[in-house]
Amino acid sequence: MRKHLLPMWLALVPGMALALPSEPPQIVLRGTVTTNSGEHPAWLTLICTQGAGAALSLQLMLSTDSAPDFPFDAFEGPRAPASYLPSAQLQVGHQRFTPATVAGWFSGDVDGAFVFGIAVTPRHRATVTDVAAALSKPGVTLTWVQLSGNLQTPPLAAQFTPDAMQSSALKRIAAPCLPRSKT
């Protein structure tokens, strides 16, 4: 009887693999962030999810060591005091966007990293959708200036310049979450 279990198990495995959850469509760009201590690596992630809890989000991740005086704790968590203020100034090429509110969290994946996030429900027009649409054009640079919320602490200034392949991927990944164009 055990001889017959192996073929049955092997027949079930491909179907089970299809049922496993997959990562949401996303792209990660490497860039730099300039702080009081100089220029450091930074990462920008664009994610578009569908279904329950769907969102289009932009996330800026950097090492907390690169900006030791920045008040990361003020942005951490869903009800963080700084998360109510429009503190992210975004620009793609020469196009500036309405400042956005951000929330943040200490990364569970990268030790010593902090992530700032901006999100919106798919198909709703907001700063994040406008930025995502502008990023799909080749040859543009995204500048994310993250204000600290106090005048004593200088802002963080991150820059990302996607190449042609990354611009194409940004356009493809963001498309389902962008507002439908009016024709």
C-alpha cells in the first residue's frame, strides 16, 4: 500500500505549489541618502497589492546609523506623533508633489534599518500614485526629502535613478494600482 502513496503525493505537490502565497508585485531600487554624516546607501521599494488590504506603497529604507540624530522613534508605529504631519517631500525630475504623511517601522529583515512608508488604496489619486506614475518615465530621478519634524535636526535627502529596465518594471508593477485614466 505504501508504494501507491508516493505517486499520489507527487501528483498533489504541483497543485499545492500553486496554492502557496506569493510575494506582492514589487521592485526595489538602490540609491543614496545624504545625512549630516555623509552619503549612505538607501533603498526604495514600490509595492502594489490587490484584494483585501490592498495598497500602493513607496518605502524608503536606510540604516539608522547613517543618521544617528534623526528622531526615527517619532515616526515608528501607526499612531506615531510625526505620522500626522506631511513630512515627506517628493520630487521626480523637476516635478514636485504635495508633501505626504509617512509612518515608519524598524525593519524586521535588516538589522539596524528603518523604513518610512507612504501608502494609498489602489486607484485613489494621491501623492504616492502621482510619484509612481512619474517614475515610470525613463531617465528621471526621484528625490525623497524626509523632514524630521523639528528645526534642530536636518532632513534626510534620498535619491534614486531607475535605469530603463527598472522604469519599465515600475510602470508594470504600479499600473494595477494607479487611477484609471479618463478617456
